[in-house]
Amino acid sequence: MPRTPNRRSVIQSAIGTAALAGLAAGRASAAAAAPAVTVRGSTLLDATALYFVSYDGLVNNNAFQKHGLLTHNGHQYAVWYAADRQATVARRALTSTSWSRTTVGHALTIDDSHNVISVGVSPADGRLHLVMDSHSSGYFYVKSVAGLAGSPASHPWRADRFGPVQTSMDGTALTTTFTYPQFVVSPAGRLQLSYRTGYSGNGQAALAEYDGTRWTNLGPWTSATGTYTTGYGSSRSRNLYLHGLDYGRDGRLHVFGTWREQSTAVTCGANLTNHDTVYLRSADAGRTWTNAAGTVVGTTGTQLVSVNSPIVVDPLSPDHALMNQESQAVDSAGRPHALISYVPGRFGQCVGNYVTGRIANGYNFHVHRDAAGAWHKREIPVPLRSSQRSQLVLDAQDNAYVVMPYVRVVAASAASGWTDWTLLYDGTSSLNAFGEVVVDSTRVPVDGVLSVLYQERSTGTTPSPLRVIDFQLPRG
């Protein structure tokens, strides 16, 4: 039965698979370095990292874990749970292959792969911040002494460099139903924390902010309410899953996402109710939200973005196993790019099981907005062979790299208009990676190195090695 959306506005969406070479004006020239990856080496973080499979994923390498691997001031930081469940953080100089590790005084409370550790750095005081161990529940927060990340050479790497474990943000309460922490630094140098309050299918995206002295809860900016109707039925509750939060060089904050409905009545019978790819941006660090056309669609804490807001850039019904929390990036000209994945319609109009359906027939798609304001979408012709997520990174020439499950790297050149997707590296058999990986998107602009954290496949709850593999990208 066809889907008939109710009261929904779709903004300009000139999406197609036609060649985009003519749209490459203003991007990298044809003489720019083509995308390429060269393995620089691999390092061992932990020979016996915690291992259990939940929600088809691992707690140490969920792709939505922003950031599980982070670069700042010439050093790289990694976070994970060791075999004894202790939250662990390590650092190394970018010129080194040797990691120093310590624990922060917290042990994972439950075998839930959503309960990841995310790390951020506040530029104002050079502290590391960790938020961890939450899935629609309370959360745990630890921060380092001032200057640990700002002046790493001046501070030994020890457990006493981290403060006590807290269940608030230095006394600022956020929510008792906390999930999906993501850190991002605003143009003003404030550390922002994105999170979901509520539950899958009934939650809100929200923001908090640290100015170097204290945390402030800015509050929710999306609504869980409203009616979404298809030809099968209606749903009156949902949440917006974010692909990420990224600032462009002009200071704009860019967000892609997908809605998830609470009621499965809107589907043909599929068990994943994700639908539509949406896009929003903010010129005031997440206070006011507009769509791509510049129309105000929400204000954090007051006027909430809803399922009926005109923000859809790629309409798709809930019947194709569309993945939530995929990936996004912003190029050097401030144009937003997203990576989405689902089962294309040529394999049928109803995916009954998202895991088996995506493994059999899932593909990634690259979505981007050009300088004229039109949206474009192209299928990446390398099958997923996984139910899980991939990640998108742009290099100095705006070439696009997608790191797929099992550490497979595909890329397309900006000079081609991102049409020449090619498989550059396939670690499926050689690395024995479980599936999803964690990518350090913050390192690529520093030295052109793509660092990928992955955990080796194991069985049951037998711990397994956790590693970081480094790829050199072209630097122009």
C-alpha cells in the first residue's frame, strides 16, 4: 500500500543520480590530489577490551560515539571499557605509536552497547570531559584537571589527573533519561554537549554548554509530539536521531537527522520505523534553527522543531530499513554532506527485518547541497554487507571518504562532483574487525591522517584486542 504523508513540507530536493561533474565549480580543481589511502601502521590500545554484543553492536566501537577517538593540540585520545569494565582513557603524541592509558574511576554498569564513552575538550581551560554509561537513564561525568589537554607536556598521564565521578554536570542536572552524548566546540570556543532526553520513539534532542567555568543546560530543541501518517497508519510520538553536529568555517552549525516513530503502525511490517533525512542549521550556536532555505523552524528551549517542520531533504518511508545516526561533514566551502544507508526500492518496497535486509541488500548514499542550493544524492556502489553504520570524512581537497563496517574504505573525488566512488581499502579478512568502527574526524585537518578504532571479532563475552589503524590521506 503506498504511503501518503500528512501535512508535511519537503524543501527543494533536486535529488538524482545524474552525473554531477558540472556542479564541481568552486570545489577542488581537477588538478587536486585524488583520494587515496596508505596504511601508516596499527597500534594496540588494549589486548583484552570488554566484549559483548548488544543491539548488534559493541560498546567500544559504536559509530555514533562522538568522540571515542579525538585529536587536540598534537595529541590523540581514545576511550573504551577494559575487560574489568573500567572506563579507560589513553593518549599519545601524534608522532608516536605508543599509548599511555589510565582509568577514571567508573565501571560499566550494564551490558548495553549504547552505554558508550564520549570525550571532548574545552578550549577555554584545556580540560578533557567524559560522559558515559547511559541509555535512557542517568549518566556519569568526569572531567580532568585544567590544562591536561591544553598543555599535555606539563601534566603526567595518571588517574589523579581526573576528578571524581559525578551524576550531574558539575551540579547542573540535565535529564534522568540521557542517551547519545556528542561533543562539539562552538566558534566561540565553548564546549557543547548534544544528547537525547527520553526514549526511542519518544524523545527530544537537547543541548548543554560549558564556557570554561560552568555548564548551562540550553534544553531541548526538537519535539516528540505531532502526528505522522502513512498509508498504513499513524504515529503520534517520535524522536529525531542526529547524524552529528558540525560547524563550518563560517560558524554555522549543521545537523542532519532522521525521525523514528514510536508506533509500528506506520510501516508495512518492518521493525525499524526510521523515515526521511532532514537537515537544519544554526547561525547562533544552536539557539535558533532554520531549514536550508533560511526559514526559522525552531528555537532551543521554546519553539521546538517537529515532524511537520519543513526540513526534509530526502523523503523516504519507514519501509526501507533507513539507518539512524549515520554520519555527516561540512566541506571547505561550507556545504553540508551526509551519509545515509537503506535498502533501495529495487529490492522491494517492504523490508521485513532490518538486520537481514540490510546485510543482504543495504547500500550507502551520499547526499550533499551544492552552491546553488540544490540537493543531490548518489548511491555508493559497494554493498554494505552489514546491518551497521558507516562514517563520512572529507580531506583537505574535499574528497569524500566513507569508512564502512569491517574497515572498508571507499572514496570519491570532489573534482568529479563526488561521482567516482571507488573501494580503496578492504580490511574485512585481514583485520577481523567486528563491524562498526570509530573514526577520528578531528585528526584529518591536522595532519591528513585518518585514524580508525576497531575491535576484533570474538565470541560470547571473551575480551578481544582493540586497535587503531592509521591511513595517510593526500594533503594537496
